[in-house]
Amino acid sequence: RPQSTQYGTCSLRKMSVMEALELLDQLVDESDPDVDFPNSYHAYQTAEGIRRAHPDKDWFHLVGLLHDLGKVLALFGEPQ
């Protein structure tokens, strides 16, 4: 079953961005298994780093915050 068919309607589960960020903290990221801090910190650190480097690009700050949210799918059986 194609991913767009399964997830395209966004009807399996609804959550806020903050809920998704909190869910990321339950994930052990295969690309960084030895990290000792929650995954949400990475999102905040990325957004803050972009904000410092590009204070005039608020859309870019948001992209930094959201860039790993798709990883929550691993908590629902999708491969990382």
C-alpha cells in the first residue's frame, strides 16, 4: 500500500506539533543512538541556531523546528 494512500488523508492520528515533538523523545534515533538528551532538544537547537544565523527568516526557524517530525512514524511501525 503506497505511503500516500496510507498517510495522505492524515486520518490515522491527529496531534499538535508540540505533541509530535514530545513523541520524538520516545524514539531512539538509529542515526544517533548514543545521544543522552531528548530528540526534541535537537529540534529546538536547530531552530535556535537558524534564528541566530538568519534572524530575518522566520519561516526558516520553523523549518528547523519541524525538520525531524516525520521520524514519529517510526513509533507507529515505519522504518527509520
